[in-house]
Amino acid sequence: MNDVLPDRRAAGISAARPLDPIESLFISLNYFVGYSVRCRGRLDRGALDAAYQALCAGHPVLAGRVEPRDGRHFLVPGAGGGPVRVRGAAADDGPPATEPGDQYRGLSALEVAEHADGAHVTLLVHHCVADASAALGLLAELWDHYTRLAATGAPRPVRPGPLPAGPVAVLRRYGYEFAPPAGLAAPAPDGPAPAPDRPVGCPDAPGPPPLVRRLVLTRAETAALSARARACGVTLNGLLSGALLRANARARGWDAADSPVLLYYPVDLRTRLSPPVQRTEVTNLLGIALVVVGFARTLRERLRQDLESGRAFQMLPRFPERDAGQDAAAPVLSITNWGVIPRLPAPEELVISDFASTWPTAPPMRPTQPCGYVVHSFDGRLAVESLVPAGGGTVPAVEEAAAAAVREDLLAAAHA
């Protein structure tokens, strides 16, 4: 079968391509992730819409869709983004609830939740076309377009770029072969092989949005925590991971000496390759460090070993929901660190004061995984966001206890 649909070349847009097995994992979830900023000041909705259109013009995959064809899913680029969606603001000034898109109609969206003194602006991107590293690069481009439009009335000139490559193809260029999880076919040497509609380990259907709790440290607390990590000879990420593990073990009654706790830790591989891979050159380029520990130094050492051995390059994203093996019943935590969110460009009349993730559909979790964590820092403030399965619609008491324990441990470390 011809792997390229020949009727999508208008306006300089590249042809469609089949999703590779890793990208296909996100289809059963209709898995969009939101990257939201809080703006204070005057927001020009017309300029914002034009900025989003310019972003989609430069990255036609954002205006594209997923198209089933002959038992496979194709990534089909588009020529223009949809209109900006306007929603009501959250009553507590926190990140707004966002609506998932329809992957068969569009792979990105821009939402605005208006406030009396500004708005939340959220870029939603389907995970099959952009992991967090790629999406944060796109977010910066969006605000660069907006700032230029607000200043000059004209967008920065753009040319349609090619579709980003799939992770399997990129890693193969660097000499790493894809070892598929159970239920996924390995790709043929000349292109991706068909993937089943629902690979083993994928949920049956998209779940409800998770309940999100945010812990945001002050700049002073964040600086103190960084200093503490340096004094202990570990990275801030290592110290934070150890604190999250210890706090959860204490709140949930896990005995780390008798039963292992599995830590899934995604690693952006772009900068680990030589030469490095550009952010938007590839859709998803994540390795997974799988650690059975509770301490920061062990995390750092395991990550170093996995990178040196190449193991991290083979453990591409997979759903742990139905993992087999001796530790299948062990408690699981996932910690995803997006790192430092760079200051985003903005015109003088607008201040971008905060950043948060939003989750219109449930991320993949297995039954023994009580919650997942997303960590990032913006404007010198560390944020820890816990994602709790929606369940009955309220945060269970044990999650409240875990959140309190995390805050206690982090503040104790910062002031030690």
C-alpha cells in the first residue's frame, strides 16, 4: 500500500504519513494536553486569533487531523486552524477547565477564559503530534506571533513546515531500534507497520478529566530548595522526586523496605542525542526511566546508567496500566518534569503571570497508580501538579493527606 496520501499537497503543505506505533498509543485516549498561561492586562482577541492562525500555517500538523485508512491511522496536515474558543473563567482564578478536541477533525485548539483583569489562554495539542517539549516550543512561537501582531499589526512571515517525524524513525537514524511493548507490531525497515486500534495496555476509551491539585512554592522557597539540593549533591529534580516518593509512602502506608514502589520518569531524549534533535522536529521523543526506589541519589544514578547503556532510548512511552512482571501489583508513581518554562514574549500592556497544565481527558494510569505528578517552574516558582483519577468527583481523603505530606516535605527541605 502507498504510505503517502497524494491529495494533500496544496499550498505547500507536506503529504500525510501513517502514525508510528508510539504515536498510535495516544489515539484510543483522544489525548489532548493543555498548556495554559494567566495573562493580566489587555488581551487583543483579534491579534490572538491571527497569531494562532500563523502558528498553524507554520506547523500544518496543528491544523491537521487523524484519518483512519485501511486499518491504519494517518496524520493528515491542514491549511488553517479553527477559531479561538472562548470559555467562562474559573471562579478561583485557577487554570480553567478545558474541552478536548476531536482528533478526527483537529489536532490543536486555542481557548480563552476571560477574567475582569485579563484571561487564561490555553494551547491544546494532541499528544500524538507533540509531547510537552514540542508543545512548549509551539507555545513560545504563539506568543512571539502575538507580540509582533500587537506591535505592528502584521504577523511574522511563515512558511509551511514539514510534518514532524515519528520517534521510531528519528531513533533509527541514531542507531537505536524500537523494541515494541506487548501488543504493538515492530515497524518494518521501510516504514511504520500497522498498529492495532487498541494496543495491549491502552484504556478502552478516553476517561474523564483528572482532578488536579496545584502546589506552587514562592520564589524564596524555590531558591531555598535549589540551594538545599546543591548542598546535598543532588539535582533539584532528584530532591523533588525523593520528597514525592517519601511523602506518598508516608501518606499511603507504603513500606518501601518490604514492597517496591515503581517510579515512571519520562526523559526528553532530544538533548541526549548528538547532534541534538530540535523541539518540533519530532512528535514524541521520550525515554522512560523505571526506578524501584525512594531516594533522590538512586534516581539520578539509574537515569545516568540508562542513558549510558542506551536503555532509556529503547523504553519509549508505553501505558503501564496492564504491565506484567513481578512488580505488576506494586504501587506506581509517575513524575513528569517539564523543567523551567521560559519567560514568554508579550507586549507591554500584557503580563503573563503564571503557567499551568490542563487535562481535558484522563492520562493513562494503571490500577495501582493513585496519581501522577507534573512538575515545572515558571518565573522562579516551582509548581507541583498532582493528577488524581476523577472517581467520584471529589479528591479522596488519602490524596488530601498525600498533598499535605508533599507540601510538608518540600517546605521542610527548603528551610532545612
